[in-house]
Amino acid sequence: MKKLSLIIILIAVSLNSYADLGNCLVYQVEITLKNNSFVVGYFEIASYDEEAYLDSNGLNKYCSNEGMMQLIWMKIKRENYGPDYRPIDSPKFTLYKNIHYPNNFKRPAGYITQFAVVKEKDVVIIDTNNIKSVSFIGVKQNKRDWLQSEIVVASGIIIDALYLSKPINSYYQAYGGEDPNEYMSGFYVFSYNESLTKNELKQLVENYYNKSFDLSLNSTKYYKNFTTKLSEKEYKFDKNGFSKFIGNKKKVILNLRKELLLKKVVIVRVWDTC
């Protein structure tokens, strides 16, 4: 009943309210690196707290150069936890030069919610050890009204298709066969390939589903394989070993997704709230 209640709340909220995620803002910054090169781009912050809300002036206390650096470290900390909420240190930060919200990139049935997509060339991975300074440019309300979904990275050709045409076929695939109306954990499939039938599309997606479901289902088990219990309260964790293992699994999934994108098939991973 708890999960069902959360889904009902999620469906009922508007763009300015995101169920138990609070609110979400998109910040624009300019990051200057130690080699004096710079990049301008966007990142999201979702929270119940002030960093995810705007005051009557359309700003908040983080809307400054110093505040942007605080938010970058906040985002890194939040996104680098493994199963059981154990931290996995990472100096990497992802910035998007642009984020697109195509009209035809929405949940295909029921309550229509907006997904987001970024061009491959607009994804910038920044080592925070190389940051010289961060400058605040602006902030706006997030247009993506289903935050429990990934931002899809795709080619310009795919993004054009999302803007200009409706999908030929689309469907929802739940992990473990759950009813998507009861438990949102799986992915949506959008096909813009006229030569693929629904059955052919599902066959293409099946291998991706099996690999990604394995990682989703067994991530905690894999994590424990790299953890040694030293006492009742102390553990030794092979962070590098776990990161390489999971990284290799994610590469397999990413390569499968790239193959699907070449066939004009787009996948959006979605999940339930806690």
C-alpha cells in the first residue's frame, strides 16, 4: 500500500512539485579549469531544502559563485552511494551543455509526463580536482516532471526524431514483471523505426532487459562480494574492485543501448520512490 500511495502522489503532482522528492531546479554555471579552459552547462538539484526552491526574486541563497561550488559537492556526495548507503568516493561531476525536452518524448499512456534528453557531444565529465573556479549564471524550474527517470544521452538524429515525429511503437517493461500501475521500476521503450514490428522490437530489447535487470536486482549482492566483515561494526570494502566490476557491467549495458539507438530505439529507465 505504501508504494501504491507514493505512485498516486507522484501522478497527482504538478511541474512544481515532485512527490517525496520535493522540488527540482536546473542551474547554469561556467566552470573554469586549471588549464584556463572553460565550459558552460547545466546540472539538476532535487531536494526538500532551499537549494531546490526559488524565492520571490527567482533566486535562493546558493545563487552565487561560492554557492555553485557547494551544490556541485552536494550533488557528487548524493550520487555516489552504493547499496546499504555506503559512500563511494568520486571526484567526477557531470555537466550538460544543453538539455532538451522534446514534445514527443513523454510517457506514452495514462498520465503524460515529460522526459529529457541530451546530445552525446553535450555531456562533459569534469574532474573536480581540475576546477579553478565556478561562476553562477542562472537557475530555472525543471521542465522534466518525472524525476524518477534518467536523462537519456543520444545522438542529434535521435533528438530530432523525438522533436519531429511520434514513436511508431512504445511500451513499458517492468523489472520482474510487476504491473507498472503498482510499481514503477523498469523502462519505457520508444521506437522510431518503421521497419520494426512490435515483436521484433521486443526481441531486440530482451537482451538489454536481461542484462540491466541483473544489475538492478543483484547490485547489493555484488556489493557484498567486495566487502569483508572485520568485526561486528567494521568492514573492509574493495572500492576499486567493486567500481571496476560494476563499470564493466554498465559498459555492456551501454553498448547494448547504443546498438538500439542506432536502430532508432530509445530506452528510458524509470524507478519508484523510496
